Amino acid sequence: MLHLPILRWGKPYRSVNQVVTPHFRTREPFVSMSQANVGMIRRDLLRQADARARLQAIPFADLVAMAGRAAEHFLHDTLPLDPESGTMQTPEDYIEQVSATTGAPFSNVKRNMLKVHGVLSKVTEVLAGLTRGLDLTVLDEGYGMVNGQMLSFFARGDAMGVVLPSNSPGVHSLWAPATVLKMPLVLKPGSAEPWTPLRMIYAWIKAGAPAEVFAYYPTDHAGGNEILRSTGRGMVFGDVSSTRRWKAEGRVEVHGPGFSKVVIGPDLADQWEQHLDVIAESIASNGGRSCVNASGVWVTKHGDRIADALAARLARVIPRPADDSEAMLAPFADPDTARRISSMIDADMTGESGTARDASAAVRDPNRVASVHGGTYLLPTVIRCDAGHPLANREFLFPFASVVEVPAADLPGCLGPSLVVTCISNDPAFRARFVASPHVDRLNFGALSTTQIGWDQPHEGNLFEHLYARRAIQRLA
Amino acid sequence: MSVAPSALAEARTTLDAWVRELMHWHFSPETGCTFWLDWAAKAGWDPRQEVAGYNDLDKFGEFQDEWLRGGPVRRWVPKAYQDKPIYTFETGGSTGVPKSRINVNDFRIDYEQFSTTLPDDKFPKGADWLHIGPSGPRRLRLAIEHLAQHRGGICFMVDLDPRWVIKLIKMGEMEMMELYKRHVIDQALTLLKAHDGIKCLFTTPKLLEALCERISLKKAGITGVFCGGTEMTPQFHRFAVEELMEGAYFAPTYGNTLMGLGPHKPPTKDDNWAIIYYPPAPRAMIEVVNPDDPTKLVDYGKTGRVRLTTLTREFFMPRFLERDECEREAPCEQYPWDGVRNVRPFSRFQKSVVEGVY
């Protein structure tokens, strides 16, 4: 069985306490992860300032160059997995291992691999987007002249702690630029997806980054909380209940459900058929597992027809073997989770909170849970309901969307908080209401998939602003 | 190392004889307590006649947790001790009304017996002690103090109130809990700086970690650490020995108000940092039983629920099912009776109890 170590500021450590994650299909033990005890994490994090000093001493330009090399190592090279045993990991191994513990098809893993590669290789562009083109060599000294103005920035902490999810490797692109921003990382990997952060760390080390600026702690819930508590800045992924504690703290950026949506404005309402592909891609890309996947389609007309057409289009997305290049759906590592989600949807359908219709049930197997290819899948589901229905604004870990028809005047106020909104409208006044909305985090105008990433745009908070604050500075001329 | 059959037999003979002696003590009107005398009257059988050895204690059935919760506490005082000063010690406060156990001298006897297991070069006779942990209604405070005095030292005290910590956790006040822990450690540091004679420490796993974040035990002059109070994992054991002790002796223990104190077996390489305890036989016995049929022991190495039998003149408690689970450990040369490996909260109860807070 494979073993993944703890990295204590870059130093591999094999714990007495191990947690085994099974292969999603065979349920046989697949990988054993060394678990860090809370005391170890606390003790190690007493040395955050040393790690930060190591990174601070490396010029920004060198870190950018390292990021470029790390991107290539991540994508192409054989990298260590468990130095103690000498186990190495090829890119192909990585894809198979991520798939084995998450169920994600190889094609999804490859796409996300490219996403991580993209953010590292285009890190200058990414950071320019986060800082509006600020010359970040200013971080080398902490102050400097930029466009004739003296600027100074200070780090808000000595390390960033990140409690990671297991749903999709793509989320790792969010914290990937932190090393270039001279911020040591303290990572708690998701129990089913420990692979990507470890591979990213070893890619950085091969690219020349000091191993001492990376800490990697497979650990329990208490360990994750300790990481967030003990680091100056944090990032946490999870559902509403598990992240509530951190929501109130500005120190920790919370990444939960996205409730992303596609909206068709009244001016283009009759041309809805032209946009079905974009809507379907927004819902189903990456197996519907990302926070940027659309979980709602809000329209002003033709709700029933749109729901039926979308259901028919998504019915083509069927379970396929993990190594099928057409595969899009990911099975659930725990079959009970799939059954539980499906039961929740059914319970809401039959509740007394308004009317809802499962448009997908008429065009595919009415049983939403499918056990094939050794995995348990949830088939894409489109629900037609009104705005007040409990399913109108829900998000699940599979291609799920509700189609909701509302008066144009209610948009975007009725949408609620939305990570991404694709607003398909050419009406300047309608668009302006979305620009003004405080609930829309990321806004696409036109038929862009909600999952399409613009490297020069911030996503779910601004990493630079999260890690650094500007101070006033002046000096005697 | 296997244990000589003669050693096993001798231990068993001692245990059976002690059980017979105690039956006469606890079920004779001149010496027994009201609770057991009333119990025997209702049960319709006389343990003095029918209990010939340890195995016969099965006839009592399971000792009920509720019997110890609430008063009158004096029903547990053996008549022979009714004129002695009585202590009452509490446990189980996180699961409702605390269980009370009366004490006269048991805590002293238990800790004097435990004292023989401590290495004198690491817990020097005459050295002073520092207790950082729960005191209040628990016997721990008096017991540690007595241990220190028994070994010729003086015990300094810093209190931690675990019931308040549980409340803070339930309220989600984690930062307040950290502040409270810091407050406790601050007091400990003040004492350590002021008293050079302190060489021995009693504390809990979490407080030990917190203390070692602030000071080096070696620089503080600590040579022996007696640790207990909550669950310790093998990984914690390794972490403590390799990274916190700096050469000090680490003595993990399993103890509670109802049993007394279980010394640990010094670790060997083969144990892979498992924490192995043995009960202080014949004053208490621990068995590992099938959770679905607590009358049956599990095989050696198998997991089961901890069943405790306490056998002192002050307190008789047969076949009590603890809220812990562990693996059954075979007798060893030093302790020729069953032990327990890697004790942890009983997994079937884990969701309902906040444990391990101090």
C-alpha cells in the first residue's frame, strides 16, 4: 500500500497514527496517510517566522521563474511521493491515484492538472490581475517607488494555513501563487485528495524553492482548526456548517458552496436555445463538483421549455469508465453519500414548500442513482421549480441545476449570494443592475461558461489582499 | 517475553484470596457499607459463602453507573470506617450528575504503590513536584500531593477546571479556551521560575504540549513527567518522548477515580509506541470484554470495552463497564495479569461526550 508522509517544514515524517483511504471502486485499502497530532502542528508552527524569512530572502523575480519551472515539473516529471520508502510518482501515477481515491475520471484530473499548471506558469498574469498590475518586486524590500509613488506593503502573517477539500484538484490553483508572494504554506489535505498539494510541493522543491517553506499535515478536524488558528492568514474549504466558525474571522478566507448561476435577460429570452451548450457546460463541466459550476438557471420566460431541453441535453452525460476520455461524471467515493443526496432532493421535491418537477426523470432512467463501472453515480438532474422552492438555490456535488422563472424586475436581487453569474443579456440597464449587486462575486457578460477562468481576474477573494496590507510610508527627501 | 506459569498462578492465587477476604469485609454487618449490605439482603445470596474467587464476581452482574450518581454518599462508607475522616471524589461530570467515590486512605495507598514504579534517578526522592491539571472535586490533587510527600518532596499546584473547558468548547469559544490554557501555563511558568527544587511534573497531555511550547523542560530542570488524565495516542507517546521530554522520563498512566492508577509498561521497540497499562492488582482489575456480550473476554490483541473491578476495603465495585475501549494485552513479567493497550474513548459513545479537553 502507498504511504504519504507528513512534511514538517519540508522534512518527511512517518507517524505512528495512520489513516487509510480505500480505492473508490474496490474499497480495498489504497493509501495510508501519516496523521499529524495537534501538538506537533502547534510546535512546528512556532517556527513560521523562520520559513517566512527564507522566502523573503528570495527575490520576487526568482520566485516567478521557479513557479514556471514548478509548473513544468508538476505536469511532466516524476516526483517524490514518499521519500522514506523511495516511492516516486509519475504524472500518469498521479492521475490514476487521484482518480482512485476521488472517483474523478482521468480526463477531469488531467484538465485540473492543466489548471494548476496554468496558474503556476502564468503566475505573473495571475498576480497582475490580483494587484492591477503592481510591480511586485516591491515585496523584496517591503517598499519602493511604483509609478512615481512610494508604496509599502507588509505581510499579514508569517504563513498561510489552508484546509483543503477533496472534491476537485482544480481548487489548488487558488493558493498556488502564495509561494511567489513569499508566503509559507501550511496545508491540511483532504482525506480523499491528498495527492495534488503534495505533488505541487515537490514540484516547487525541484524547481529550487526551499523545502522549509512547505508544511503538509494530513490530520483530523482538530488539526485543521489548529492550522487555521495558528497561522496569520488562512483559507478553508467546506460546507456552510463546517466553515461557519471562520466566516466571522477576516483572517480566514472561506470557500464554500458557490451557488453559481446562469441568467438569461428579458432581451434575449426568446433566443434561449442558442445558449443551451454554455448552460450545460456550466452545470456539468468537471463533473459538477466545483463551486463555479452553475446550480441555477434563472430566466424571465420559457422556464418549462428550457428545463426540458436542458434535461435532454444533460441526459447525454452518462457514467463512463474512469479511463474513458469522454468521461465527465465522477462516482462517489462513498456510495451512501450519493444515495443520501438523492434522498434529500426527493424529500424536497415532495415537501410542501412550493411546486417542483424533475425534468430529467422523463428523459433518462428515473432512478437518479446509478451503479455502473464499479462506482455509484448521481445522474445529471434538472429541476423546474419556482423561486421560493427549497431546491431553487441548492448545490450538490454532481451536475444539478434548478430552472427558475422570475420577473425581470426581481433580478438580480432574488438570486442571493452567487460566486459566479453568467449574465446573458445585451441590455445595458439590466447588466448595470448586476454590476451594482453586492451578491455577485464574479460576473461574466455574454455566453461564457461559469467555469471559464480568466487568469487576470481574482476568484473568490483576492489572494494578494488577503496576504498583504498596504501601509502609509514617507521618508525625508 | 513470556511470563512463567508459576508467576501467573501466584498472581491468581493472591487475587482470589484477596477477593475472599474482601467479601467478608464488605458483606459483614460489622464492617460493610449500607449499600452492599442492602444489596445482598435483596439479592438473596451471601457473597461470603458463594464467592470463592475472582471469577465468581460475575454473579454480581454489571455494576450500574447510576448507583454512584447522587446521594446519600454515606451509604458507601464501610461501617469499619464510619468514624474516619471521609473524602468524596467525583468523576463523570461531563455526563450528568458526577459519580462519587468515598475515600479514606485508598488514594494514598494507590499512589504509594505507584511510586514504586517510578525510577528514582528521574523522579528523585526529596525533589519537589508541580501539578498542572484538574484539582477541585477530583482525587488527583490530593493524590499527586501525597505522591510528592511520600517521596519526600513538596507539591506546587496549578488548577485547571475541565468542566469550564467543556463549556467553552460547547459554546464554540475556542479562543477563550486558548486564553484559559495560557492562563494556566503562565501560572506554572511563574512557579517553575521561582522554585529551583521542582524536578518532577504531573500534567495532562494537552497541558504538557502547551508548557513545552513555552519552555524547555531540560532548562527548567524537569527530569520526570507523570502524565495522565485523558486519552493518549501512540503518536502522542512518541511525540512526547522524542520531542518534548529532552531526556526527562515520561510516565504515561491510566487512572481514574473509580480504579486508582494503572502504571505503564516501559515501551519496547516492538510496541511501536503503543501505551500499555496494567491495573494495580489485586486492588483493581481491568478486563477487555466483548461490547455486545460483556460477560465474555476478547482474545489477546483484540479490541473490546474496558471492564473494571475495584477491590479495596474502602470501595467494592465489581464488573463496571467503562466508557473506554482498547486492545487486550497479555501479562508481562513485571505485571503477571491482563493489561490494556491504547485506551481510548469507546467509539460507540464518541459523539455524545466531549473528552480529552485537558
